[in-house]
Amino acid sequence: MPTRHAFTTAPLLVLLLLAVVIAGCGGSSSGNGVADKTPAEILAATKGATDAATSVHVAGSIVSEKSPITLDMNLLAGKGGSGKLSENGLAFELIQVGGTVYIKGSPAFYKHIGGTAAAQLLQGKWLKAPSSDASFASLSQLTDLRQLVDQTLTNHGSLKKAGTTTVDGQKVVGITDTTKGGTLYIATTGKPYPIEISKGGAGGGKITFDRWNSTVTLAVPANAIDVAQLQSSRK
């Protein structure tokens, strides 16, 4: 299982030992008052804002158990999401929509999970399975905007305000997890969306959220191979 980091999404990865640090961006020109609140009050305001959001883009990289991990995901609240992930060079595309998870892996990914024959058979092809499938359920959680944010905001130790600063031109207030390390930056103008979570050191990294409430289209891949049928054909 991946090492838990400050504000990480712990339920991840049975398939790839993926751990995600989450963040976001947004805001307008008016102060929203969160800079004057306690850490607990700031997180409550952030949860309220993100729970009301319709979509967001998540991107960045971290190191988990000495493995470099990157992700680039678009999430649509209540619908699912799509994007790309990789761990130690094992890359795959992920789409979750309509209660079904779709995955298209790189040749290295398919070879890693199924050997050379599987890599040849599945090259360029999508796999699909119900979101409830044990092998895919943890992946589908990556595409649930509200669940991902809620888990991120509650998975922390002792908190301390780190003062105000600017991240990518956005005014923010920082909250540092003094127990596990890592700092969450939240917008102090407009909606109090998360802007970024960063952590230094060998097990650190940075992931950001942006494009809150933008249009996200989820397309169902054509001719996806049903995992259940694939497993049956091997028996």
C-alpha cells in the first residue's frame, strides 16, 4: 500500500500502488475571508466550495515509496472523469463514466500486468469493467471529485497556518500538516478552492487543481474489451 502523505488520497492503488496529493485553483478579485479563519474553519470552507463545484482539472507529480508518479485528470462531479496516469514508467489512460471503468495501457503497462503475450494482444486496446469490480474499484475513486476532495481534506495530522503568499499569481493562505508534512494552499479571493499541495523531500512533490467548473466531456471508448470475457477466455 502507498505511504500516506499529508492530504493524500489513501484508498488508491491496488493496481499500481498509486498515491495522490491533491490540490486546486480558482478565485476572483474579492477577498473571501478565509485567511482570518482557523485551519479547521478554512478546511470546512474549502470543503463547502469544492462540494459545490461541477468539475476540476488535477495534474502534477509526487514520489511514493521511491516511485515517481504523475497524473493529469479531468473530473466531472457526479459523472466520472478521464485522464492519464503513470507510475515508474507504467502509463495508462483512465475513463470512468456510466458505472464503467475503461483503461488503455502502454505496452510496458500491459506487459507488466500480463506478460509479453498480453502486451501484444492488448496493444492499443481499451479494457472495461464495472466500477464495482475489485480490480478497478480503487481506480474509479480517482474520478469521483467529491470523494477525492473529501478524503484529501480529512486525511491529515495536526495543522498550523503558514501565512499568506501567492501561488501562480493567486493569493493564498497556507495550512501546514506538522505531523505528516506538506502544505495546502487555499485561495483567499473568490471561492476558497485549493490551489496546490506541495511537500519537499524524497517522498514529496506537487499537485495542483485548476479549471474549476469548466466544461468536461466524457467519451465512451469504442470496442473496449470486457475484462470478464477476457478472463473467461483464459480459463
